[in-house]
Amino acid sequence: MPGNATTIPTNAGNIPPVDNRLLYHIAVGLIPGIGSTLAKRLIAYCGGAEAVLREKRTTLQKIPGIGEMLAQEISKQQVLQRAEQECVFLVKNNFHALCYTDEQYPQRLAQCEDGPVVLFVNGTFDFNQPKILSIVGTRHATPYGIERCETMVAQLAERGHAPVIISGLAYGIDICAHKAALQNNLPTIAVMATGLDKIYPSLHYAIAKRISTQGGALVTDFLSGTKPDRQNFIQRNRIIAGIADATLVVESGEKGGALITAGLALSYNRDVLAVPGRAGDTYSKGCNALIRSNKAALVETVADIEYALGWELNAKEKIQQLPLFVSLTANEQAIVEVLKENPCTTIDILYHVTKIPMARLSALLFTMEMNNILRTLPGKRYELK
């Protein structure tokens, strides 16, 4: 993969005792040839993670999917030392780990058969909030894709939904989604293809730090020291898809990680949404194909997201409360009505619809911003607070 990874400095000091329950869950996941699905099956059959490593080889061989060779690997018990090193790393850096049976573990992800046995977390976060949306797309985002991503995240915040925004911290649409969430005071989670000791790409270190310290989290199922190898990005996509209610694909070519994530979301019976693009545009071909094959709902505006996910009622209630608490002039009310119907509207459209003289309109918009009724966005666009 292009670019570099930044290594996070570790803390020094005395290390508290290792959590044995976590130790054995990590260890089971480290057994060669054992993926998340089989690891959880082993734990269930044996009655616990520690019991897996204490079970007799002859008994292990009888478990569906194990066989003689895997039973030998399990009985070797050569994974505990590495698992202990990871536990020490977590404690030293005040990171957290959630086992798949923990109450705090993301319950949406727990419903996925191949969800991680252990999820490593940098940040204090409630993963079971009512509205969680994954936003993914090409690393080669166009101005159109960036504008669509920024606008829809901003409008979701303005309309009172406050969803958690999930993405992968990569170049393009991923980092755009994280930045838009931070800008609009929405919690955001970055799912990483490395351990918590590295930020990839290194250019996004500052954003990653803001995510973990401003109400969001960095999460991964990879151990510290893991390099950002290509296959890791495919593996982490299952977390992006499984941890959310729906996955929104903003831009994608005919192939790529965003389409893999969409496919995983469909396999988990989650909603997939896609922003359409012009015919022939390289980085809209994937989205258009998803829509054409009825694998994704078409999303042109934030209202389409609300409709697809059943969020529109709460949004309407939120917007309709404004006139009850703010005394508005006739001209101000006209501006509010336009922004209700067309969030993130330019001053030119406001002028065209309200017929308020431009000089007067500019003064009104300034006054309404000072009164905390609306906010100004780049490009002389406005939206209600």
C-alpha cells in the first residue's frame, strides 16, 4: 500500500496484572488456521476461551471444523506469550479491549458470524448507539464526491439525527467522512487495518488523534506491530459493514474496497445506499452498478437516507420545533421555510425564492447567524442549526 504508517509513542511505568479472560480470548484468535468464526465455535464447544487451550487433543478433533492438524496446533499452546505481550501493550497505553461476549461489545457486530473475537479500542465510546452509519468510497475522491459526503453528513447533524459516522481513515471519501463528522460535532469511529500502535496513512495522524480524544474511537482487530498489508484492508471492511445500520457508498470505481464493504453489508442483511453519478464517470461506475442491480438504494439527498433508514419522522419533529422557540419576522420566517425544504442552500437560491433584495437578505442572514438560527457554510451556503 502507498504511504507510511506513524507509530504511536508508548507509555512507560508499572504494568498492572494481565486480565486472564482477555488473555485467553486473544490467544485463541492467534492459533494458526483459526479465524473468528471457528474461534467462537471452539469457545462455545469448550465452555470458554481458557478451556480451549486446556482441552485434550482427542476431544478437540471431534469439534466440527477442527480435525487432527488444527487440534495439534491448539494443543501446542504457543500463542499465550504473544497474547500476554498484547495485554501489556494495551494496559501501558490505556487502550481497551472488548471480547465478543462483553455487554459493551458492538451488538450489531456481534450478530455477524465472522465478527472479531476481540476488538481493540483507543477511546472511550458507546458502540451501541441508536444510529450508526458507515460511509465508504474511493481513495481518489472527486470534488463531486467530497461535496456530497460533506453535505450529507452536515445535514444529518442539522436535522437532529446525530448518527455515529464509521469509516476506514483512508484517503479520499473515508477521511472526508471523518472530517465532516468532526466538523459537525458528530461522533466518528475509524476502523484500522493495523494495530493501535500505528496510524496509516501517517498523514492522517492528527485526525486520528482528534477522533480518539473528541468522543470517538479508533478500533481494530489486529495486534500491535501489524503492518498495513493489502489483505488487512479487506479484512477490516467486515467491521465497517457489520458495526453499522447501513453502509453509504459515495463514490466507487467498478472494483475496490468500497464495493467489498457493500457486499459484506448485504451479506449481513444491512442496508446499502449509494450516491449516483454521471454516466461514464470512472468513480461513479461502482455506485451506479449497485443501484442498477437493486443492491443499493439511490441517495441524492439526505432525505433519501432518512427514508431508507426510517429516520425522517424525528427529523421533521426537530425542524418543526424552531418557530415555537424563536420569534421571527416575516422575511426571516420565509428564509427558514426555504432552508427547511432545501437544507444547505446558497444565497442565490434564497434570493430567487424569497424575492428579498440581496442587500437586505445578506443583512438578515448575518443577523440570523448571530441569533444562532442558522450557520454559514463554504460557498455562501446556509443551513439551519
